[in-house]
Amino acid sequence: MELSAFREPPYSFFAVGMFFIFWALFFGFFYINSFATSVLGVSGETAANLLVIINAVGIPTRPLVGLVSDRLLGPLPTLILSSIFLSIMLFVWIPVKSIGGMYAWVVLYGIATTGTQGICVGALVSLTKDPARMGTRFGMALSLFGFATLAGPPTGGGIIETMNNNYVGAQAWAGAVTITGSLFIAIAWWSDRKAMAGNT
């Protein structure tokens, strides 16, 4: 354990931001099928296809996001844009009322969610200047994110149940916590740039 890492603003803001993002990251994966069957009235087979599409879209998305990070923006700015896009997609899910709209949405959501997952590790690497500490800091951060990942689907499910199987509240919650996480990542990026400028 290296608890002193949390005294570094870039690392601590990043950890908080990704906690929020991971809290809602898998909400869509868990509830797309039930949304499609209960709200859109499609068959279980069609609903299952939606999840397949999300995962298939992730195959080209992850390396492309890495390429954008390496060649154009850098890991933290890429993560910020990807997570903001993910937040927008979660809010855009609210007005989806047809299977055609759902197919279009899952493609964009798949790009957003797999892109955010794919660049997260690279962003964390960029905040760790000492390679000897990288493993410890990875373990601490990913343990924290694991708790958020476990808590997310039950939180969304609880909101849906409280609202009598209406998904709007849970969709809004997922979008709100994701944009909150994006803001913390932006602060982490700013504080990292400030720290680097102070060391030059």
C-alpha cells in the first residue's frame, strides 16, 4: 500500500473520478436486455443481440482510442472526452422508444463505454512517474474501482424498482455520476499539468 499517493492531487482526483465513472459504467450492460424486453417489447433473442453488438463494437474501438491518445490528445484528455461522450449517451438513452433507435444507440454506447474502459489504464500510467510504484498504485486504484463496479448495477436496479420499473431515474443517475466523474478527471489533468509546470 502507498497511501501517500492519495496526497497527490492528480492521483486522488483521478481515483475519485474513475470511481464515479465505474459506478455507472456497467449499468447499461446489466439493464439493456430488460429495458428492451419490458419497455420496447422485443423478444429475448433480439435483446441479447444488443449486448453482442456492444461487445463487437468494442473490438475496433479500443485500439482506435489508443491511437488517438498516442498520436493526438494524450491519455487524460482522451479519457475526458470519452467519458463525457459516455455520459451523453446515457442521457440520450432516455428518449429511445423504438428498436431501430435502440440499435443505433447501442452502437454509440458501445463506442463510448469500451473507449472509456480502454483508455483508463493508459491515463493512470500517465500519472505515475516512477515505474517502481506503478504496480502498487494500479492495485490501489483498481481495488477502489472494483467496489464502484460492484455497487453500480444494484444502485441502478434499486432506482428502477423504486420508480415502479421506470428506467428514466436510473438512466439519469448513470449519466449524472458519469459526468461528475469526467469533471474530476479534468481536474486531475489540470493538476497534473500544473505539477509538471512547477517542476520545470
